[in-house]
Amino acid sequence: MKVNSQILFVGVGTGADLRFIKGEDVSVTAIDLSPEMLDKAKEKYDLPNFTFIEIDAQDLIFSPESFDMVIANLTISVMCSP
């Protein structure tokens, strides 16, 4: 599998929007703070090009050049103010 696009999906939740990401040339790193939500997303999308990580989106560990695209659907409503 040759990967051309690296996507960071912030606040993936149960993975409801992952169905819109198509293509074998895409690698998705899906993050969420809730392990229960991540487990549900993993059950739906156990694919080799999807990685699920429990992490706080306000404290990312990735280097700035890691991704070609960031998706953050509906996350502003659940983020705390600093």
C-alpha cells in the first residue's frame, strides 16, 4: 500500500464520519480523548490504513509536518477554554 495523504482526524468519536474518507492511498490517524468512543470507532473501521490513538487534542505530540490534512468536525463544542 502506497500512502499519498496523511490525515489527522481530531475528535473522531465513534467514527461516524470515517465512512466519508475513501481510498487505499490515504492514512488516517484518528484521535479522541474517550477510550470508549475509540473502541467503537475501531470496531467499525478495523482497516490497515486507520490508526486510533487516545490523546487530548489540546496536547498533541505530532510534529507540524506530520499531516497533509486535519479534520476536526464538531470538536469546538467539547473543548475546554484554557
